[in-house]
Amino acid sequence: MTPSFLLTIMIFLPLSGCLLLAPVWRRPVLARSVALAVMTTELLLTLWLYASWERLGAVKTALPGYLLVADTDWIPAFGIRYVLGLDGISLLMVMLTAFSFCVALAVSWRAVEEKVGLFLALLLAMETGIMGVFLALDLALFYLFWEVMLIPMFFLIGVWGHGRRIYSAVKFFLFTLVGSLLMLLAIISLHLLHAQQTGVASFGLHELLRTQLSPGVQLWLFAAFFLAFAIKFPLFPLHTWLPDAHTDAPTAGSVILAGLLLKTGSYGLIRFGYPLFPEAAQSLTPLFYTLAVIGIVYASLVAFAQEDMKRLIAYSSIGHMGYVAIGIAAWQPVALSGSILQMANHGVTTGALFAMVGMLDERAHTREIAAFGGLWGKIPVWGFFFLLFSLTSMGVPGLNSFVGEFLILAGTVKQSPLVVALAFIGIVLPLIYMARLVQEVLFQTERRPLELADLNLREITVLSLLALVDVWVGVHPAPLLDLIHLPVQLLTGGAP
Amino acid sequence: MTRVDLMALMPLIILGGGSVLVLLAGGLRPGGYLYETALALTAGALVWSAALPQEAALQGVAVNAFSRTMSVFVCASGLVGLLLAMGYNRRRGIVGEEYPATLLFALAGMWAVCASADLLMLFLGLEAFTFAFYILVAIKRGASRGGEAGLKYLLNGTLSAAVLAMGIALIYAATGTFSLKALPAIPSALPDGPLYQAGVALLIIGLAFKLSLAPAHLWTPDVYQGAPAPVTALLSTASKGVSIVAVLLVMPLAGRWAGTHDLFWGLALMSVICGNLAALLQGSIKRMLAWSSVAQMGYVALGFTAVSSGGGQAALFYAVAYAAAGLASFGAVAALSGTGERDRLEDYRGLGYRHPLAGAALAVSMFSLAGIPPTAGFMGKFAVFSAALRGGDYGLAVVAILTAVVAVYYYLRVVVMLYMQPEGKAGGAEMALTSAEAVALSVTTLVTIWLGLFPGQLLDLLGRLLSIR
């Protein structure tokens, strides 16, 4: 067994976990433990890869910059191959994925009591889809995983969600599909153009990178890719599915949506959109900047007006992803590293905030800001963690978001000082709405007499792990930056 | 006719003779094992076609690798159709030998289409199975919906038969031959004449009726809704698949006229728009599926616009994918219908949990029809759109894919009903699936997923068949 076979294992281990679930389908406690075991194994696998990435990097693979590459025939009639590749960026995303799924399962341990078997099976299936998105290097294969991950999320929101769950689920599905179907046409067109030029039918990223495209064609194809990724991102004005989906999803769904699904959009842009169509991307940069800055300011203002805590965090998510967008648009090593790091940071931090609101919701059965107050005194442990993650979200130095945002702005300032100046407003605005949230929920006097129990051991463990990552990356981000250094240099065309 | 020819024709003899046999046996022993006999006969024809590589070229009939593979498809759909009908018809009081006998006759007609070597045989085959469906659609005596559907189908069908016959007559008048082999080889002077072109156009319009491509689709919703669900299952899959085969058989001679591309272009455009938009408004699941099948055939027609760039292979693959999903979805409707028809969408609330297998079959087939991976429908759309883009029809491809988003909405509605709505009041007596239904639904669902993950073998096979023909 070659080490590259690990990639296949990593993708399909969760799905095969569904088989393990079958015998314990109707026994929730056992089923949860089985799923947790599978997810933990997956996490350990990714951590092992991280521990040995320097050793793996010393061995040359078929593609420059990649630690592991797998490549087999899949559908020769279409020229589709099963190509997987792991580089520093994918490794970071894969670690985030495995970690977020463990968190998602842990926070829904008690929250989901109905149809537990189905719930766990869908979570595992989704983990397979997302892992696939982060590892696929064949565009058709990527597209397949890209759509496969939608189905479990659709069910997750629609079956276990709250409020207008069906509306939100269908909206989520349709929004993402509009973009991706056009991207499918663009992928096929690119494949055909490449086949015309070289006579080789291939969907492989590294073959297609060599396609010569006229500026007009490039612009159209990039537009289709950009639309698909911008919807996932989500960029203003394509973001309207996000608050609905996040708010109505069960906690596990929100954690995965915020932590991972949004990242697939930015990841797709970094891995496929920009490298495949560099000139078109260059010419659309002003548009990208504009949308990102509008998104940051707009989302922050809207977040300020929210009464539902989950919705507030959902909007803050749009704002944070705006920074990631700026960093990608600058397409410059420092800013891009910042963006990639920020993707991971945002996944951890926002995931944690959603998890915490979910915990509160389980106890109080409401998420209205106006219902709470004085929680600092009432449930101090919850209060401590909530304050910590809120500070992270505000971008306080010493915590991880600061590092990401700093790198993004530092890198972009050379390219476009104006954008940085405008984006700086966006740094101040979260301070305001997060401060308001913290102040009203934690420190006001109690507004409604609610019987709240403080966090239990399971919840404390999960949150401590999340907090540990936050602090560790905030204080010592160098190892992660080293990990993504080489791929970022290769992407931006600098010397490694 | 030699012994070898007889061996090659054996599936037709099994099916045609079997039809008569079942009819007679029903007279002698009413209520005997008629469905089982029909099943055994169809399975025999299937195995024969699949296993024995006998070839024959007779007057009007050519049994070759292409026709044998297509008849495997026909027999397989026939088997599923029979399995679905067994329980459904018993619950509904449709007893007697007519149903299995007519169904075998329809399969014999379909076999004839696949093996036809001239236009006359093609016409005979097409009309033979359509004729059988006139009966099957109205098989339940006294059902007003069924009677209405049968009459509508008959009237429309007769018109289309006339159009088809006229087209064939014009082609014959222009060229002096019926032979599918000889026609494409005729020197170019003749086919450019208006007589030939009119003939081809009429031929395509006649076939468009069978495929229910807009604007020749108006019979579809009423007939699909009025017919018993297992009949609709076959009507929408096997009959469509065979009509696609017929189009591919006449393509070499039709393709000589540039207008053929434009004709299919227009049919595809109208079908995807009209079918998908109308399906949005339906409250009855059978009508919804009927309109959606108009759209699905539009995607097949998209493949026909690009036959020279792999569209034929794509269309055939799409036909197989659609057949699996169509059989599973109408099959699930049939299996979930008790004594009354479960037709309104609201009747499916929460059923996914009470009937896990039928619910999963319906849900998977909805995802397949919507073209979401990892299902066969996605690979079918992928193939069709690749062919269309290779053929250069960018505008049509973009319109078709945007209407596919519309389609996703109404397909998802069924999934939402199945899994995300609280169960409604118990509609009628609940019954478990019969084992025949369970087999039919699991096989079609597994085929849908298998072809979505590993379409390579089937694609290669179809490509090879089309290139040697």
C-alpha cells in the first residue's frame, strides 16, 4: 500500500462508517459512539499526516508542491480520472474538516434525539463529500464531490432544522445549484477546448492549466466559476441564502456550514478559479474587491440589527469571509497566506460561536438576545468561553483571527491601499456588534427568569479544544504558515 | 430462413408466441400463474439476447450486436414492469390474461423496432407496441380516467402514425427504397429534393410524438395520470427508450438534411422550457412526472442535435439512466398506491420513514432525474451537455441547464414531502410492499446509483455499438 492510498482512505473512511452504523441503527447511544469513533480515527489520520508532512514533502511526487498524489482511471469514456492531491493548503483544510465534524457531532450529542441513525449517516456522508472537495484535482471529480456534499446538508437542514427549515433547505440547495450548474458547463467547455488544442481528453487540473485561452473565452469561463464560488463564499449580493440556512439549521449543520461549506467556495477559487484563468481573474479584481468591501460593511451593519443570536453570527460570518475574499483578490503571497489561515480560523471560531448558541438554545429554548442577560453570573463557564470566542471574532491580538486579518491587510496594502482603508472600517464594526452582543447577553441584568444549567463535561471538553486551537494559532501561527508556504508561493508564481 | 436465422429471431418468437400462449392459457385456466409465465418468457428472451451472439440479416430485420443489446434493455424494463404490475393489478382487481399477454406483445413490438432494417419494419414495430399501450392504458374497465386517457392516446397516436407513414411514403417516393442501409448511401442528388426533406421532417415529427417532445407532447400528462402506474412506468421508459433507438436508426438518413439539426434544436428548446415550467405547477405526482418526462426527452433531443459529436451515445445513455429512474419513481407510486391511486403530492407526507425502501427509491430517482450526483441522471446530463457543447450549441446548452435548476425545485418538492413533512392522516389501509415490488424497486435504484458511480462500461459499450452499426 502506497502512502497516496491514504487519500482514498481519508475520503471514504467516513462513508464506510455508515456501514458500521447499520447494526446499531436503532440504538442511539451506541450509534453515536460508533460515529464518533470513525470521526476521531479520521482526525487522527489527518493529524498524523500533519505530523509527517515535512517527511512526505521530501519525497518528490508527480506534481510539484504536492505531498501525496493519487491518480487512477475512472471514466475513460469522458476522460475523467480519479486524481487526488494533498498539498499544504488541502492538508490544513482537511484537518479543519475532520476537526469540525468531531465538534459537530459532539455538540449535537443530546440535541438530536430523533432519527439518530439517519442523522449520523448523513454527517458521515457529508464528511466524505467535503474531504473529496478538498482533495480532488480532477475538475469533474471535484464537481461530483461539490454537489454530493449538498444532499446531506439539504436533509440536515430540512429534517432537523428549526423555523422555516424547509424553505431554508430548498433555498440553500437551489442557490448553490444555479452557480454550480453553470460551472459544470464551463468545466466541460474548458475540457473540450483543451482536447481541441492537445488532442488529449482530460479534466485534470494540471493538464487544463496548460490550455491556451483567448481573453474573451477566459472571461466567460471564469465568470461561471466565479459565480459558483461566490455563492458559496458568500459574496454580497449572493449571500441571502446564508442567514436563512445558518439560522434554521440544527447546531451541527450551522457548525459545518460556517466551518466548512463556506470554505469550499474560497478553496475552489484559490485552487481552480485563479490558477486556471489568471488574466480574467486579474481583470475582475476590482469587482471582487468592491463586492468584498460592500459585503464586510453591509453584513456588519445588518448584524448589528439582529435580534436572533444565530442570525447575528451568521451575518458576522459574511463579514469575516469578506476579508478572505480581499486576501484572495490581492493574489499576493502574504495576503493569500492570510486568507488561507483565516479560512481555518473562521471555521474554528464561528463554529465555536454557533456551537455555544446551540448549547444555550438547548437550555433556554430561545435564541433571542432580549431574553438573556446576566449570564456571566449565572452560567460562568459558558460566559467565559463565549467571551473568549467573541473576542476572537473581533480580532483581538493574541487570538487567531488577528493573525489572519493582519496578514491579509498587510499583504493587500501594497496592491490597493484604498481597499485596505475601507476594509479597516470593517475591523471596527465587528467590535461594535460583538460588544453589544456580549454586553447584552453576559452583563446586563437578568431579563427573563430562566433556569439554566452550566456546561457539562462534554461541552467543556469540546469548547476547550476549540479555545486551545484559537489561542495556539493566535500565539504561534508559524507552523501553519510554514505548511502553506510552498503551495502559496507556487500559486502566486513567486520563487518557493 | 435458415436455422441460424431462427435462432437469432428467437427472442421475438418467445415474446410474440408467448403473448399468444398466455392469452390461450388464460382462457383455459383463468387466474393461473400468468404473470409468472410472462416473467419467465421475458427473462428467457433477455437471456437469449444477452447470451447468444447469433446474427441475422433478413428482409427488413437485422439482428446484430446493437439490436441484441437494445433488446436486453427492452426485456429488462419489461421484467421490472411485470414485477410492479403483479401486486398492483391484484389489489386493483385487474385480473385475467389480457394484461400480461398485451405486455408481452408490446415487448415483441419493441424488439422489432430495435432490430428493424428498413422503414416499414420500423413503422410496424413502433405501431405494434403503441397499439399494445392503447389497450394497457385503458385496461381497467370502468375507470373514467383510464378510459379518457386511452381515448386521448388513441386519437393522438393515430394522428402520429399517419404522420409517420406519410413521412416514410415521401422518403420512398423520393428515393425508391425503404432500406435503412441503402438510404444513407444514395448519391447526394436525390436527398436534397423537397420531397425527401419533407419526408424526413414528417418522420421526425412522428417520432417526436412517441418521445412526447414539445409541441407533440399534449397527450402526455393526461395519459400518464389516467393510466395505471405500472403501465405509465413502462410507457415512460421502455417506450421512450425504443423511440430513441428508432431516432438513432433513422439518423444516418435524416442527418443528410441540415434541417434535422434545427428541428431537434427547436424540439429540445421547447421541451425543456415547456416541460420544466409546466411541471412546476402540478399537484399530482403523476402529472408532474409526465411534464418532467417532456423535459427529460428535451435533454435527449439535445443529444440528437449533436449526433456527429457523440450525441447518440449520450442520448442512449440518458435513455438508460432515465429508464432506471422512471421505473423506480412510477414503481414507487404503484407500490405505495393501495386500492386507490396515491396521486396527490400531499399524500406522500412523511412516507419516507414508514416505507423506507419505496421512499428511498422515489427519493433516489428524484435526485437522478434532477441530475444530482452520484446518480445515473447526472452522468446522463454530463454526457448530453458534453455532446451539445462539442457540437457548438452553447446557447441551447445554457438555456437547458438553467431550466434544469427549475426542475430541481419540483423534484426536491417530492423529497421534502417524503422526509421533511409530518405524516398526514393515514390515507387508506397501509400495506407492506410485495416481494416482487421490493425486488423491482431495489434493482432499479441500485442501477441508478451504480451507473452514477461507474458509467464507463456502459458508455464504452454504447459507443462501440454505435460506431460499428
